[in-house]
Amino acid sequence: MYFEELFLEMNEQIKTKELFEDAKKYAYDYLDSVKGMDVFPSDSTLSELSAFSEPVPKGPGSPQEIIKLLHDIGSKNTVAQTGGRYFGFVDGGAAPVALAAKWLSDVWDQNTALFVISPIAAKLEEICEKWVAQLLGLPENTAAGFVSGSSTAIICGLAAARNELLSRHGWDVSEKGLFGAPPIRVVISKQTHSSVWKALSMLGLGKENAEAVPTDRQGRIRLDKLPPLDSSTLLIIQAGNVNGGAFDPIDELCDIAGKANAWVHIDGAFGLWAAACENTRFLTKGIEKADSWPVDAHKTLNAPYDCGIVLCKNRAMLVNAMQATGSYLQYSDNRDGMLYTPEMSRRARSIELWATLKYFGKSGVDELVNRLCAMTSHFAAQLEKHGFIVENEVVFNQIVMRCEDSNETTELLKMIQSSGKCWCGGATWNNEPVVRISVCSWQTTTSDIDECVRLFVELRKRVNH
């Protein structure tokens, strides 16, 4: 088939809309069935993925058959994280209005590098930047970059920190690189998230050079073990421990760092949203004193994947770290998104983020966070009622649970993950294997939780027999 024929065929597909109607029908089928489907596919379902294993096609295929194959095999081989019984990684469900906005923006297919490439994306980035800062209680001129997730946001924030700390010693890392640069001290929690360690490695700061501060049994930095800080120090703290959800003593740490003129970076992928809820705001007291913050909208806020945000108190420092030049680049007096992110080509995440924030509003975000915390507290109480050991202080949306015996815990987790009824992750907590539960979807109900607890009880009986 010559391309002229393909050209005509694709134009016909746009004209008739039949292909898109098929996709819409399959999407609706998925929305209708996701709450009842296996949360993780069974082995027999996974075996059907072999249908995709084939050599590169020799010629064009049927668009209808392509979309049908995606639905028939692909839909049931997804993880039902948008349902109410996925408690594995901190993956939020997608608010319907945000999902609809994402569908529309996918058709727009915007590149958000520059205002001249997408005025609507640039405008909504500008609005979201202000709204997020206001919801979290951050300084008025806080800059935001919209990236794939907090892993990238951490790299952006730490790059700004690295460059600024070196500039204080007269070193321009953008021009000179790191060879021969003055040393930077990195002070970090022993229980820092793996993505932070990864960022330190990628940015040339080195994992071995970090001064790891001991934590208490909840995973919080111990103030009595904090080394002296100075103006060459990058202090990285947490708003939400990756396993137990505990918050470092942010206010005290920021005050200490402020006196030393150190840079404070708060890793708040899911926990930073506590600042947007009246009942949990105390957990983040002092966050406005920090210099940079990564946070994910696709976690606690329940925007669709992927939607990460890097926030930086000093706009110029973030822009300088993400700088790019070229005679072909047409900057404007409006917001040019590539100034705040590593990527030039980047999808328009601001569209579904704006729709999420516009729909919930300040009170809705407050209620959403409050609901997730209430569901988590209910989950923990039911687990303890049935003899499971909840190891952590449940302060946000995380539960660390175990059985009396470590082997029993390990086997229980395997059975939970293969049950199809729900899905939880595993971790090590105070040198013991644990079941890690993250309550992050707006769709989770007390009925979902009670059903999961009954399942845990039944599976524990099987482990012991």
C-alpha cells in the first residue's frame, strides 16, 4: 500500500469517527468493569499477553483490529489501580473530570515547550502554578515545573540546589561542570526514598558523600543526631515516609537550616498534600521555609498519570538549572514551560491538573485528603481488631502491617498479591518483613476495606494450615 492510500484511509478514519467510537465503547466497558475485575491479572490472563509477541508487521494493519486487540487482551492485563482495592504503590484513582480532560487533551496533542506552541497549555500551567502554591501555603512567587513524576521533580529541585550552593562559592556549574568544583554537603535521612538517592547519583553529588542521619522507629529524622549545617549544605527531608507515612520535624529542621543558610529540599510526593487539608496541615508546619519541593498530583490529588510537579521558591534558580538556548527557540512574554523542566517536548499535563483543581476547589481537596486519611484509619483499626500488628503511627494514608511471625507475613503477602481481590506491596520495617498498604484512591470505600480485611483473615488461616 502506497502512502497516498494510507493518507486517504487515515483522513477517512477522522471523518467517520468509527475508530474513535470503538475506542470510546471499549473505554466505557473498562470503566464499567474495573471495580469488579481482578486487581492484578491471574497467571492465565497474563499468558494471553503472548498475543502481542510477533515480528515487526510487514505492512499496514487493520485499525479496528488493533484497537480491538488492545481491549480484548490489554484491558484485562491492566492493574486495576483506579478501582477501590489497590493499595500497592501510592497510586491515586483518576477523578472523572480529570480523565475526561485528559481524553480531550490527547486529541489536542499539545507540546508545552513554549507559549507559541500551545497557548492553552501555557495559560493553564500559569494558573496551576498559582493554585498549587496557594493550596500548599507556599510563598506567592513559587515557581512550578510540570514533569512526569516526583522522581524527575526531585532531580530538578536538587539541580537548582546544587547550582545555587556552588554559585555561593563563585562556581558556575553550567559553564564549568563539576570537575574541580567546591564540595557540597548533602545531609539526608537514612530512610530517604530511593528516587532521592538516584537523583544524587545522576547529578554527580554521589551517594557515598551523603551524610545519612539516623531516624526514629517511625522513620523520622532524629534532631539530636543532625550534624551541624552550613551554607554549603543541601538538607533533604521528608513529608511522608515512603512506608509508614511519618513526617520529619519540618519546622524545626527548616529553622536550623535557615540559621545556617542551607538549602532545604522537602520530598513530599504524596505527603505534601497534607498541607491542603485542615485536619492534617499540622504535619507540614514550616514547609514554606524550605527552598524546593517535589509533589505528585497523580497520587493523593487523584489526577491521572503522569502528573508530577517541581516547586522552587526562587524562580530564577529553577530556570537557571533548566536553561536551554537556541536561535530557533521563540520565547515570549507569557509562560514558556520548558524554562522550568528538563524536557522541551512535553505533554500537556497542566490540562488535567487544572481540571482536577477546578473541580475539587479548596474545600474539595480538603475533603479528599481527609477522606483518604479516614479510610486509612478505618483500615488500621480493622486490622488490629483481627489480630494483625500495625507497626506505624497512622498519621496520613500509609499502613505498615505484619503478623506475629515473619514467615507468616511473607507468605500472607504472596497470597494477597495473587488473590486478585486486592493488591498490597511489601517492605522491610525495623528489619522485619511487612505488608505495606497505601490508601490513595477516591473510589476506596469502607466496604472495600472490610472486604480486604476479611480476605486477609481468611488467607492467614490458610498460611497457618
